[in-house]
Amino acid sequence: MQDASSASVRVLTSADTEAYRSVRLQALYEQPPAFGSLPEVEPNLSETAAKLAKSNDRCFFGAFQGEQLIGIIRISRYEAPNEKHRAYIAGLYVLPSFRCQGYGKALVREALRWAAIASGIRRVNLTVVTQQEMAIRLYQSFGFHVYGTEQETFSRDGQFYDEYLMTLELNSDNDHSVYQKGQLNDC
Ligand SMILES: CC(C)(COP(=O)(O)OP(=O)(O)OC[C@H]1O[C@@H](n2cnc3c(N)ncnc32)[C@H](O)[C@@H]1OP(=O)(O)O)[C@@H](O)C(=O)NCCC(=O)NCCS
């Protein structure tokens, strides 16, 4: 499998709002669902632009093929003052025709680099629909492990979906050199 160079992944800004929102909406229509959120409650363009604005507590990354945005991910620090040592990854998505070329891995790698460099983050969490086997394998390859299952997290078209809770301890003894402190895109 080709490994997309991290040079094709960069931090998204408000200038990427329309492209980001378009990819995000495609993600929410994915079948079987990868996300509990629904397209009709997705933030509008100006709300999305505000989310993409520079922040010390979250970062959106995009994978590009040429000028085209083809994959997205975000990482956010928890908000409560006593939870700021934790961050969570969400919204990982690569357009179907660009999968299996290393873009998903490159996106997760950049998100984890951001966490490794951000001050005081010790742990990264995420949730993933139990049917999304490719995503689960990808996360496991970075050292994430399942620590629980949340049952019937959301329903879609009369079917209920469970999610695995996954966690990764940064700076543990595991070999996670892929995200050790290094060059980070400006965020
Ligand atoms: C999960 C997802 C982002 C992966 O994106 P991708 O660009 O295809 O991923 P990559 O090409 O970087 O592959 C990552 C891993 O997936 C697996 N994988 C990729 N291509 C594969 C193939 N042809 N056959 C089997 N496994 C494959 C491998 O484990 C690979 O890791 P490896 O290189 O160490 O073998 C993509 O499938 C997707 O958008 N899925 C729907 C949304 C989703 O589930 N998001 C997660 C929400 S929590």
C-alpha cells in the first residue's frame, strides 16, 4: 500500500470552509453510518468557519490530492478545566475513491503529532462505530485499544449502532514514534 506523504496533509483554516463542509456532509451520508451526527444538524457555513478558526484547543487537518480536499480529521482538547490533559479525535473521513492509499493514516498521524506537542495532553480518546473495521484497525496500528463498548449509541433507519471507546496513552512505553514530537503544521 502506498503511504501518502504527510506533506499532503495540512491544517485547515477558515479559508477551507466550503471544501471542509462538503466533505463532512458526504461523511454524514456514508452507509453503513460512520458517524451518529445527521446532515441536517451540521453547522452552516459561518458556524463551520468559526470552528475552523485558529485555536489552541482544537485543530482540523485535511488531506489533499493536488488542490482537492479528500480527507478530514479533527482533534480537540476536552473543555473542562480539570480535563484538559485529555484530547479526542473525531470526524476521520476519507472520500471512498481515495481510500487505501495511506491518507487515513497520514491524518491520524498529524492529529497525534498535534496532541504530542500541545502542552499537557497525556491521553487521546475516540469512539468508533463497531462495524467500521478499517477505522478500528487503523487506530489499533497507532496503539489505541478498546476499553469499552457503548451500546445503541445512535439509531439510523430503525437500526441501532454500538460504538467502541478507544484510548491511547501518549508517552507510554509503546512504540508510537510516528507521532513523537517533530515538525508540526502551524495551527
Ligand atoms: C477509516 C478510513 C478513514 C481509512 O482511510 P484510508 O485512507 O483508506 O486509510 P489508509 O489507506 O491510511 O489505511 C489505514 C489502514 O487501513 C487498513 N487498510 C487500508 N487499505 C486496506 C486494504 N486494501 N485492505 C485491508 N486493509 C486496508 C490497514 O490497516 C491500513 O493500515 P496499514 O497501512 O498499516 O496496513 C476510511 O476507510 C473511511 O473514511 N471510512 C469511513 C469513515 C470512518 O469509519 N471513519 C472513522 C470514524 S471514527
